[in-house]
Amino acid sequence: MRTAVLLSRGPGPTQIVEAELDDPRSDEVIVRIEAVGVCHTDLVTRKRLGDRPAVLGHEGCGVVERLGPAVDTLAVGDRVVISFASCGRCGQCRAGHPAYCDLASALNGSGRRIDGSPTIRVGDEPVFGAHFGQSSFAAAALTDARSCVPVGDVPPEIAAPLGCGFLTGAGAVLNVLRPAPGDRLLVIGGGAVGTAAVLTALSEGVDVVVAEPLPARRELAVRFGATAVASLDDPLPPLTHALDTTGRPESVARALALLRPRGALAVVGLGPTTAAIDVRALMMRGLQLRGCVEGDAEPSHLVPALIRRYRQGRLPLDELVTTYGLGDFDRAVAEQQAGLALKPVLVPTG
């Protein structure tokens, strides 16, 4: 089918073009996109691809329009959020940890289906698609039914980031660190992932400290009920847990040094591949260092749980979102990087 997509090609401006979306195969669906979040991983992937033409986007929310012949878990007209892709059959998927699926890299980062076939063409040229199994910077996206979670009447601009960014921050708290009421959590970075973690931890009765250099983001964290500092060099109270959303090696090392004995640090930020860690201190103080992808979440379980908290007023996610038209991607990224928008969400019909 023909659809409008946001095409990126190297570091230059993006453009909206007409593309051909493949027909859904057995377990696939086509979703008319109502909103799609802009995530740091989209920018990282764009840089990695160089001049290769690509349709990115991996936090899509919209209405199911077409079903593959074997799909029986969804119906045309369902509003769904599209999360990351997983096979559903390997040991990690069967154990409830699909973010660590044996086929995660191929399904989410190859730009094609698992069999190597393309999902999007511009003219006669196949482009990088199937980004996180969806490529939802578009008016419509082709995805596996397994990646779709029904969200009912939740506004699409709120539901979309639950597919990745909000899922990652919340899941890091609920599934990985698991602080108890009265524990104290340090969140390094007050962006969308970090703020989702802050809201989730506060809703669990956890004391939260946010380290964030941008004043507007610190003010937002304080308004939600956290304490905020500009730097990890500022005086900090004893910490039981820490979450690094920046991926900076110096932040990881500093966070470990700040934890009390038997404290735990989870890392969710994409950064350099090496960091200097005091292994002796890690051992002698009984510290835990955990990597975390997608909040170690099973989206079909965590997304509905977060929606319940949103409906109860415990997760004011609407205060994190700024909407833009699909063609305003470059402005959205610039405003996010300037600290003017916490979580940009593109609305294709806007």
C-alpha cells in the first residue's frame, strides 16, 4: 500500500515522501499511525546508517487497519501501541524477558524482516525499514501482531512513548532495581526515560534524587516530588539505588561510588562501550551493576500496568509530551536537545 513516510538520508534534513509498504504476511498487521515518539535511539541509528536512506521511528501508536491471515489476537479498529520486536519462541522470550530475545538484533536493527526481505520501498529502492520491527515515522506501519498492545481510549500521544522510552524508565525501576518504599534512588539524567523512572519510583513510595544539568528539567522533577541536583559532585544523601540514563562512563563510575554497601546501579543509556570500574569496591561493598534493555519488560504486561497508573493519576505522563507534525521532526529534535521539549511526539495528521 502507498503511504507517507519520513525519510532520512544522512545528517541532512528529513523529508516526507510517498513509499510503498509491503502487504502484511501471516502474523503481521498494518497500523495507521496516530502518534509516534522521538527516541534517542532513532538519532543513534540515523548516525550509524550514514547516507543510507531510512524510515525510523519505534514508538508508534495507532489503529489497526489490516490483518495478516493468521492474526487472531487483534481486530481492525483496535488502538495499539507498537513496542519492540521479539520472536516469542526462544528461551528468553518464553521466560518473560523478550528484550533479550535471541533474535533481537536481527528483528530490531537489521532494517529488514528476519528473512532479509524489505518492508518499505521508495520508488524501486528498498530502504532501511522494520526499525524495531515497525518504522513508524510514517502515516502507516507494518509490524508483527506480537509487538502490538491494545491501549483502548488512551490518547495516542500519551500511549506512543509507552512502546519504548517510558517503558524503559518505568521497567528499570519496577523490573530491575525494584526499590522498596523508603529507599532512595538516584536518577542520572532528567530526560524522558529518566523522568518516567522518577514518576514510577515516586508512585512506589521511593525517595528520588535527580541529577540533571538543565534547570527546567530539575524544576520539573522537583514539582513532581523529587529532589534535584545539577551535578553528581553536589552533596547527596546516602543512596540505595541508582539509574544511569546517560551512558557516560564517568557517571557510571561516580554512581557506584555514591551507593551505600549492597546498593544497586542499573544502566540504560547508550554510550561508549567501556568504562573504568573499581572491581575491588564492587566486590568489597557488595554492589550490583545491571544492564537494562527496554526495562526488561514484557510489553503486554507492563504497558497495561502503566496505563492503569496513568488513569489513576499516579503517572502524569501527559506533562512530559510535546506534539509536532510528522514533517517537524528536525525542529522536534532541535528543541529536545535544547531542553525545550522533554518527549517530542510526532502526529502524522498534524
